[in-house]
Amino acid sequence: MVALFPGKKITSADFLPPISNSAGMEIEASILGTVLVNPRAIKTLIKLGLPVEAFEFTPHQHLYHIMSQLWLEENRLPDLKTVTLTLTELGILADIGGRAFLATLVSCAGLPIWLKQHTELLIKTYKQRQLASIAHLPLEEAKEKIEELASDSPKRLCSSASKKSSKTTPNYPLR
């Protein structure tokens, strides 16, 4: 038997269903809005290993990808002005939703004290989606995927999300 989280005591909270789409979008918007208002919060997301793929809403994936690139590759904090200018320079501001979309995210910004909990919930939901996606695989292949998921440390998740582009998130060169 493969243990998903070796050494972790299983509680009733581990059996809660994934968050709904609307609640998930609200949490995603809260996380991104918090970073736009308090750009140093990107450090928390990186430290927790939040991968781009954890965001279900495609514009959120693109935006988080840009924000993390700004910090990891250029050491620039992703505040609203910097993100807006970067998206404009790349010619994708309208594709993501424009200034109105960014303003909506700012209005959804949560309290920084909740950022860690929201991020951990988003990561947990992402892992649940990954597990659900391997349910149809043959047993041996599913075991390998589960072991791979269990061995993913936050640092590894973060580095894989920031260094390689996913199928859904184009790799936007910042300069």
C-alpha cells in the first residue's frame, strides 16, 4: 500500500470534498489580489510551493505565472503597477481580462493573515484534482503517480512550476 503522506495523522478534514468552482475562484482571486496589494506576499506563495497549475481559472494561471517570474527571475515585487506594465509590454493585458480584471482582483484581496491558509487549501485542492485524474489509470501506473505526488516537496513543486512552462501557461519572456 502506498501512503500519500507518510507519517501524517489522517483526520476527518482529509476527507472533505474539493472546494466548489465558485469558492475556488474566490480563493484564487483573494490570493492574487493579496499579492497585488501586498507584493511581498509573493514570497509566501513561493515558499509554500504554490504551482501555477494549482489555479483552475486560466487567467489566474497566466497572472500568477507572470507574478512569480517577476520575483524569481528579475527580483521585482509584483505590485499592481509593475504587473500592469509587464502585461502591457507583453501585449497580453487584454487577453487576461484588462485593467478591470486586475481591479476586481484588488477588490478581492484578502487579509495577509489568511494568505497561508488560502494557499494551503488551494494546494490541497490541486493535489485532489491530480489524484482524481489518475483514478482511471492501470494500478501500477497509478501507484507510480501517487508515489510521485507524495514525494513532491513544496520547493520541488515551486521550482517545477517556475522553471518549465505548463501546457496551459505560456512561458512569457519578461525581456
